[in-house]
Amino acid sequence: MLLTVTMNPCIDRIATIERFNRGGMNRVTDTRDEANGKGINVSVAYKCLGGATKCLGFYYWQGGGALLTKLSNYGIPHELVKVDGALRVNTKIFEQASRVTTELNEPGRPVTEKNLDDLKNTILKNGRVGDVVVLTGSVPHNVPDSVYGEIISMLSGRGVKIALDAEGGLLVNGLKGGEVFIIKPNLYELEKTFGCKIADTDDLLAVSREIALSGVRYVCVSMGKFGAFLDDGARAYIVRPPNISVNSTQGAGDAMLAGVCYALENRYSAADALRMGVAASSAALTQFQTSFCDKDKTEDFFEILRAQEVKEGSPVIIN
């Protein structure tokens, strides 16, 4: 079972324009609202791939019903802690000409100490031996960035595997909490968090091997047009993305994490797990609905993608 934790859910208000006119008027050609959250996105993608998943986290009295409706529509079980206030709204501007999305994200509404304790107890109650617990995304602004580390420490010794997709203090402090099965930052998040500049695979290998010393089994890094990287501590790989028409970039990284976790849980090799992650991400990019990676499309992409082993001393440009 894949358990995802979403502490900072949202409504994504997605506006499509032909070409962005900075400081002037922009005509919106299409708009839609989607109830989302990074953990929820991972669960939706994982369910689409055929895996069993459950969503944990917070939902807000005002607007939170949209989250429950979405999860029910996908047939995903959930146990969410109710909190006061309104669900935050994130505005996404998708420019058709460049196929680029600009994000305007609101901070999460505050939660109480009791809310946080209730969520931790919910995670403890649900986490069973062999489960993968996904901690991903931002947290409400009054929640300390030590929270993922606290949850990881709380789950230590219970036989669960931790997937951590975060940045900054949430990632650094998360790694202090105990052993982590997999992390999946993107290249920018990795550089920002660890204060490094990564130009090629030699740089990336050096950083990933240093991270592995803190107890991380797999280091996965999404790299946009350069594809993705996965290091299992012994061998590392990159997979280049296919040439596709991008319809939405929202949720692609979440679909990648879902794909890699799905493959590893089904005993794929590290190279094939990375292929599955990039395939799921590519399938999501072709969709208009956040994080929806069609299983058939994912399998089609998986068949054509190839993993290239990364060798130290033979750097590949990735940034």
C-alpha cells in the first residue's frame, strides 16, 4: 500500500492564454479549477498505474469537499483531518505559445497543534509493515520545517518505507529523522537545498552519493527537458524524455514519483524504475488533467525509453 500525506492541499485555478503579456491585458481562452495537493496527485497517478493507495492529510472546512469528491471519483480511500478555514487557491497560468506554466501559490492556512497531533496519530494508525509512506509538498505556514523529520522518526522501526519529496528545511530536516527509501527533488530544489551548482552528471553523482550517507536508499532527481536521474548507491542512470506535445506541466513530478515507487514495489530494477517514472511523467504531460497518467500511455512510453548508465569521469551535461 502507498500512503500519501498531503498537509497543504489546494484548489489549482488553471488559466490558459495564448501568449503572456507582462503588464498588459491577457485574454484567457480556458479556465478550470482542480482540487489538488502533491500527495493527492501521487495517489491519483499511482492508482491510475494499478497500485493500491490511500490519502492522509488535512482538509479545510471551506472548499475541502472538492478534495473528497475527487478522491471518491478515483475510488481512492482517504482519512483526512478536518481543520478550520478555507482551502488555499493557487493560480496557474499556462502559456500555449511556450507551453510554460507560471504559478502564483498562496500559503497554507494555519493549523492547530491538536490538528498536527491528530494527523501524526492517523499516520501511525495506518502505516503497516511494507507500506510506502510518501511525505511530499509544502506545509501550512505555521508548521515547523522539522515536521517531516518528526514523522520519519515516529515511523522508525515500524517496517515502513519513506518516500520524501521536499526542498529546503523540509528535506534537510527530513533526512535527520531516520532512514529514507527514496527522495525526489528536482534539479533546482537540489541545488537550492544543498547550496551547490550542478552542471553535469559528475556533479550530480557527487551530491547523490553524499546524500546516500545520511541513509537514503534511492536518490531520484527530475531534470525537466534533460529527463531524470536515479542513483541506488552502486549504479546510477539517466533517462531522456520522449518528444511529446506538452498540454500541462502540473503534477508531472508527482506522476514520476508514483511511477518510480510503483516499479520498485513491483521489483523492477533501478534502471527500469526510472524508465517507468519518466514514462508516467511523460504521460501526465500529455494530459490536461493534473497528474492523470493514463496506464496505456505510460506503458507505451516505457517501451521506447532507454536508461543510460552514468559513469564517473564521463560527464553528461544536464543543466
